[in-house]
Amino acid sequence: MTIHFSARPFALLPLIIFASLIAPGCRTNSHSGDVQVRLIDAMPEGGGLAVSVDGQRVWKNARFRSSTGYQGMEAGSYSVRVEAAGGSGTTLGTSRPMTFEKGRRYTVLALDRAGAAAARVLVLEDEAPSAIPPGKAALYLIQAASGAGPVDLVVNSIVGVKSVRYGKRSEALQLDRGSYDLKVVTSDTPDALAGPIKLSLDAGHSYTLVMMGQVASGDVTLEAYADNP
């Protein structure tokens, strides 16, 4: 079976086209499946990541800020391993079991942990687009930047989401269709920690913002990803 983990087009995301891999008996396919899963590389110093599912390499030479977009998989339990690209075998995150349930969507992030050699692997279940009220768009914030305390999301100079902690995702912020200026600040200062960026939202769609990087090095960025497959 051919495994296709290819990035989906999105204006604010630097795109990487990933090579297809041949793996007999693999349960992953880019065009079908009863579970939708995407992977996001939020590791600023990983030097490129490789991800294996049940011992089969499905993502290699992933770079900071890149995403696979949603890919179809069979429901079930998988063993996922994150390591440095290039075949060095250096483990950046421990192998861990992940269970994906039929009809649901998930985001898997590899993110930095300040002062630790290993990455943290975060698994989040994504809300279905049908949950978005008519005429509205949904916006989420994931705080994946090590060294930052709770942060707020400022939307057109108004705080829209408050106190998102490291490794957590905010509740959905419902907004009207349109263009917005977005930035992330710490709870005690109005200065931008990440951003600003401009993002156009379409009604009936959801979007995930990921603040990633390392505060200590001053390398923090705010990336936007479209959630609709």
C-alpha cells in the first residue's frame, strides 16, 4: 500500500512535499480512511524529524513549522515514534501508543521541552466542522513555545482567548467571516510574543494557530493551519 503524507496548500504555511513510501500491510492512506490525522513539527531545534507508525516510516525530513495536512487512517491503536531524521536513531520523543477512534480527527504535534533532550508528543482530538455555528468560523490556539507562561490571543487589538498554558489548546473562538490581525502576548504585557499575522477566515471553517519556538532564544513564531480536510 502506498503511504502519502503530503502537505495541504495554505497561504500562511511554508509547504513541504513529502515523499511517498511503500509499506506492505500499512493502515495509512492519504485519500481514504475512517480517521483523519495530521502531524505538525513544532520542534525548533530538531534538525528535521522522522515519524514511524507501527515501525513503518511515514514522515521523513520534516522541518520546523511543516504539517502533513489531514491523512486518512484506519481506526485503531498505533505505536508512534519520533526521532531525528537522517537515520541517526536519536530519539526525540519516546515511542507511545495512540488510539484513534472511527469518525474522528486528530492533531499530533512534536514540540520542544526547554532543557530536555527529548521532545514532547502531544495528541489532540479536533472538533468536527459541523460544530461551527452557521455564518461563523472557529479559531483555536495551541501554546507550543517552551519557556512561555500563560498567553493570550489578541484579535484586532481585543483579547479573544486568555491564559493558554504550554502544551494546551484553547477552546474555540467563534468569529465572523473576515480578515483579522492576530498576535500572542503574555498575560502581563501588551507586547507581542508572537505575531502579528493577518488571517482571513471563511464561514463554516476552523483554523488552528500554533505558537511555537523557544522564548529564551527569542525564536518564537505564530503559524496558522486550516483545519478543514
